[in-house]
Amino acid sequence: MRITVVGDVLLDVDLTGEATRLCPDAPVPVVDIGNTRRRAGGAGLVARMLAQDGHRVTLVTVLSDDDASLELEGALAGLRVVAGRTGARTPVKTRIRAGRHPLLRVDEACGRPDVPGVTPGMLRAVEEADAIVVADYGRGLAANPELRALLAALADDIPIVWDPHPAGAVPVPGIAVATPNLAEAAKAAGTRVETPAEIAEAGGLLLERWGSKAVLVTMGKRGGLLMRARNRPPRTIPAPPADVVDPCGAGDRLAASLAVRLAEGRSLDDAAELAIHEAAAFLGAGGVAALSDRHLSDRHRPVWRHRRDGDALALARRVRANGGTVVATGGCFDLLHAGHARTLAAARDLGDCLIVCLNSDESVHRIKGGPRPIVSQQDRAELLLALECVDAVLVFEEDTPQACLDVLRPAVWVKGGDYSVSQLPEADLVASWGGRCVTVPYHQAHSTSVLADALAKVS
């Protein structure tokens, strides 16, 4: 089962300590911070929950270039991430806790930016899903027209669970279920939602307005109210009792569980009941404060995707720091062809990220001579990054990649099968830091020279 989480990511910072005295300047507690924890929030939290449950998860989102984004990418390490670029600052939510009890939350850069663009890779990752969770946190991704059109087209074929936000986009028509909480339902419907009758009225309005197959209004410790077609009465699903100190993450847990249960083929009634019970159990076990920080086991750890042409060295450091395997390969890649794509895909399967060491234009000219390169290094890098199997590109000026490798230090260095490992001049260098050289099948019928000759004949 492949579950794709689509939505906005946040950086959540938890500052936890003891409060044993009051501040002398004001009647407020002084918290002696003993632990600082940074974790992925928003759609990142939904993806992390699903991954820790052992599911195959892809997170489709957009990332910034600021310091908070680097910390966020570290918190997402181990997940398969397909991300576009946004110029908006990374939203940061800092919670201060005394023991298990929250005292204060400070929000930074949490306004609504412009609607970000989406990449072909992001859209492909959505198309591959067996179930989708849209975790809208009001940052604009769920309002992207291309993404919305694709989600609407998929709604009849796969379960889509939409967790809305007061500042977010309206769910697309036809989704399996939308999961607003009481505050979100009140704002979207423009009505009071205090009594059961008022909640049912709001749910019915949203069901009609959004065009979804169902609406599940979550009511905290009271459980949820499931609304479907107008001729079917609403169903109240009680939540089991739980000792809840901090409800943070309950909606994320419910949406994640609901998508899994629907993808398993369960009825909406059964899926909603199980999801509410699992959300209550999550809160009773401590909620987000008790989420495991351990890395996913090798058996269940999804791969890491870095879809931006950022710092390849920083990517390698992050993947290594989180227990992942860095794979690298190299070459001119002057005219990208099917043989290249197959070799790169095979290389990517050997680890948790693939970095391509790319000969610069001057390097290609010295090696190949004549009119080479045919394609500039900027275009070659862009084409490589457009491949789903390539996570980053590192351009080098020398004739051989050895200096580049000495800095990058991958665990696996890959070449095509037209080489043998013993013939590779980089073999001793890679072995010096404990790496290994691997060859993957070479496709004889595909080469840049053959392609260039064919193009010359038709030009």
C-alpha cells in the first residue's frame, strides 16, 4: 500500500523543563528548559506517523531555503520526500512545556503566503498513491490549481482524506471524507456548532458545499459526527475515555488512520470508528510529546527524496547523520538517453539518496574534444534533477571525479557495467573511507555518441 501525504510542513519545536518558581518581574512561571526537541509538523507529522506504523509513505510538499527549513529537512530524514520550492519562510511553532503541561506557544512566519507551484515529480508522486491524505495547514499548497485538478480526477478511484484548515483551501469535490474539527466546521459553515443539532446542521452544509462523499466533524473527547448523503442520518461515534494532557496531533493521527483503514477496503463507518479510537489511544499515550525519535528500522524505513538542486554535500551529511546510505555516480551525461535513466534508477535503488557527480562544460570538452558538450552543464544538471531517481547534482571541474569523491565520500560509487570494479581508478580512494564500488547493467544500444550521430544525420 502506497500512501501519499500532500500538504504544508512546519517546524515544531518543543521546549520542556521544570517550573518551580515565579518570575520576579511578573506573575508568570519560570521554566528551566531541560530538553529541546525539533520535529516535523503539519503534513510532515502525518507522514512521520504513517512511516513509524510501517507504511510506504511519500510526502509531497514545498520547502524553503532558510535555516528553519534545513532543520525541518533533518527532521524529515528517512522519509520519502518529493518537494518543490517556495520563497516563503518556514513556519515555526515553539511550544513551552512544564513537564507534560503546555504553558505557551510562539508562532513564527505562520501567515498565508502566495500559492506555490508544483513540479512534475510532485504530481507523479500523487498519481502513484493508493490512498492520499491532504494535510492543509493554510500555506497555499492545497490551493494549487494543477494539484487540485489531479486530486479531483483521482477522487473516484482512490480514497482521499482531506484535513482542512480555517485559512486553507476548500476540499476538491468527490473526496472520500473531509475531517474538520469543531472550530473549522463552524468557520467553514458560518454557523454555531455547540449543540448536536447545530453540529449536524454544519456538517450537512459542508457536505453539500464541498461535494465530498462524507464529512466527519471531530469533537474532541466527544468523538466524531459522521455525515453522508442527506437521506442518511448522521452517526455519532463516541471516543473512548483517555487521559489527555495535550491534544496536539489528534487530527493528524485521525486523518492518517482513516486513510489507512479506507485503503484496506473497510467501510467508512468502520474506518471512522477505528480512526477515532486510534486518535484517542495516541493522545492517551502522550500524543506528539511521546512520539518516538528513533530512526525507522531498515525494514520499514522509506527512502529520502530531495527534489531541489541545493547543496549536495549538505544532503549527504543529513542522510549519513540519519543512518542512511549515500550513493553517487558520475559522468558527462551530455545527451540524456534511456540507458542513462536505467542506470541511474538502478543506482538509486542501492541506497537512500543518489548524487550525480557531473563533469563541467570545460571538463567534457577536454575529455571528448570537438563540439562537445552538446548540452550545457546547467541544462544537463536540470535534466538530471528532473529524474525522480536523482536527488542532487554536484558539478566538478577536473577531468576525473576523484577530488569530488574525496569531499562527498559516498558509501557506494556506481558505474555502468561497461566498466569492471577492478578497472575503476577511484576504487582505492572509495575503499579508503570504507565505501564500495558497484557496477550496474550497461545498455549497449544506448550511448551519447550513437545518439549524436543519429541526430547529425537528420539535421
